[in-house]
Amino acid sequence: MHRTLTARLAWFAAWVAVAPFAAAQDEIYLEITQPGLRRVAVAAPPLMVLPGTPADVAASFQRTLDEDLAASAPIAVVDRKLYSLVEDDPRPEVLHQRWRSIGAQFLLTGTVVRAGGELVVEARLVDLVSGEYAFAKRYRAGVSAAPLVAHNLANDLVQVFTGRPGPFLSRIAFISDRTGSSELWVMDWNGSNPKQLTKHGSIALAPVWAPDGNRMIFTSYLRGAPALFELIPQEGYLRPLWSQGGVNSSASFSPDGSQIAFASSVDGNTDIYTMPAGGGTPRRLTTARGIDTQPAWAPNGRQIAFTSTRAGSPQIFLMDSDGSNVRQLTFEGNFHDEATWSPDGTRIACTTRESRTFQLATIDAVTGARQVLTGPGNNESPVFSPDGSMLAFSSDRTGKPQIFVTDADGVPHQLTAEGKNHSPSWTGGGQ
């Protein structure tokens, strides 16, 4: 896969050659969800559409909800072909037993209706064993916001079973050349609603969201040399953050959003630095021989993963956030790069090199145990969903690099198709 940022992988040509497009091969799917996570069987027949509700609005809501639930890690939707076997009955205990007979543990019911200029959705989740409501809520939004209501409902249902909302209101920033130059774009988690954020006619690279999802930092050649810029998409606000030195790339926010780590050659060699997210004087963290780049701040704020050639080839290292206690994490093979942490901090996903192609891997952050996900073509730049159940990544398996996302079973689905698209960055929901 073509890499446009020379500074980002300045050592690339010295250690590996660009791999040719790989032949199609059987894909080994990666179990993204936590080991031992039990999926709950939920029967989710279409919600009842009340009179006066536009058919296209109801269809948009139901289609979005079905897609979200199908991608949900903790929920296993009962095969809808079995729903016709359940005969209605006015006695709740009998009806619940009939749903249980086709394998359901919970039943989602509710109504969809247009009330004036609003869409009103009432949803109830019934525990089929106790007969009690596990969840009940009313949603109101503009009629045109039917997909948004569905995303909110799906998030809430995931939270019932996991204690934290699903990823269905989240967004993915990425780089695309579909308009002729390398620009910054954003889309919903499932690839819908793509929007162009920059129109600089330059080269944009490596976007990263702040923890609050309201701003991002990326590298741009807008003023010649690669520099870090801050962008607030909702305001169209752009400002330069750091431009000194020949390399400024791969920014990563601290979990509280107050600091960023990044790679810079301001002192000659490419090393890892930190500085206040609002700007200021960087502090150098690494000083060893070799090139240090691609920092990734751990969710607990106490560690930073990064790529270094100090051991002879690009490998993932860990250090405390003040630069102390440096230790090597990866040892297998001769290439590991682009580390990204799972939200719970137990795993690191990264890019590795297997049989002359780039592939994804996950590393246990404590033991260093590695699991490689091999697939057609080159697969790079992984990033976890906000709930840790899915991975977004870039792949050239269809020819040009495109953004893919795994579902809860680890099966990849293509999100982009126009132009070349790469460098996904996933932000949390609710934005």
C-alpha cells in the first residue's frame, strides 16, 4: 500500500520493500470481543408502525436499527425466519414462552409514529424469563433523523448488556484523494454520510480525534513541510499547532485530552515528544539511537506505545508517559508499527509484516502474546471502535486502498469505494 508521509515512516525503505498485491487467500478472522463474552439472544421483530407515519421514514429507522443490532458484539439477533413460528397470544406468560421456544432470551417490542413534525419511538426490552422490562424508553426527534433515533436505541440496548453504550453514534475520520488531493474526511461508523473536512489541495495525513470527539489533530503539508494542525470540524476552525523540524507526525491525545504525543525531528533525529494540546514547548521523551515514531497513549494515561528501530528493525515499545521505563513489546518478525490500544487497555492492535504483505495483529499488553489476522492484500492502520468490539483498518484487497470495518465476529466489511482511502481514526459516540 502506498504511504504518502515520508516522515511518518522515514526508515521504511531501509527495512522493508513495498509488497506486491497479494493473491486472494482464505481469511483468518480475529476475535475482537473479549474472551468469554457471552452474546445474548434477542428477538427483534420490526417495531409496529402506527398510522400517519411515512413509510420511507419507518423503513429508514428499521433498516438502520437492524444493521446496528447485527453488528452488535453482545447481541445475537434470533433468526428472523423463526418469528413466523410464534403465534400471538393475549397471555404474556404464554407469548413469552413461545418466543423462548425459538431460542430468544429477550424480546424487543415497540412503536414508531409521526407526531406533528417529530418521529416518536417507544421501545421496550422484555426479559422472557422474568417477564419484566429490562429496558424501556421513548425517543423523540425530527422526522428526518430516523437513523439517528435508531443509532441511539441500538447504543442503549448494548449498554443494557455491557454497561457502556455501543459504537453506533461514532464517526471515523480518514484520508481520501477522491477529490484529486489527499484531504481529511469523516463518515459515520458504517460508512454513511461521508463529508469532506479540508479542501487545501495539499497532503493531509494521520488524523486523530480528541477524547471528546469535538476536535482533531492531523499532519498537513499545507505550508510546505509536514506540520501539525488542529481542526474543530463543527466550527471549521483550523490552526497550526507545531511546525518546527522536518518531521511532525502521528499525534496521539492523552486520555484526558490535555496533552499530545507526536513524532518530530526538531532536534535532528526523529523522536517522541509531548506537549500541551493547546500548543506550547514540546518535551522530548526518547533519545536512543534509531527512529522513534507512531506514539499511542494508553487509556490509563500512564503508558505510551511507540515504534522504534533501536533494536534493528521496527518494533513496538512501551514507556511510561514521562519517557522512563522503556521496554520492548514485540519480538516476532522484523516489522511492527502503528500501535493502537483497545479501550480497556489490555490489547494493542498494530500492523505487522507476514509473507511480504502487511497484516494486522493484536498484542497482549502484558504478556506480549501475538495473534495475527491475515487477509487478502495489504491490511494496515488498525483502530478499535469506542467499545472495543470492532476494528477499522485500511486494505488494498480490492485494488486501491479502502477503509474496512470488522463486525462483532471479526468479518470485514468495506466502507469506502471512491478514490484511495486510508488512515482511519475512530471517535466515540454522541457527537
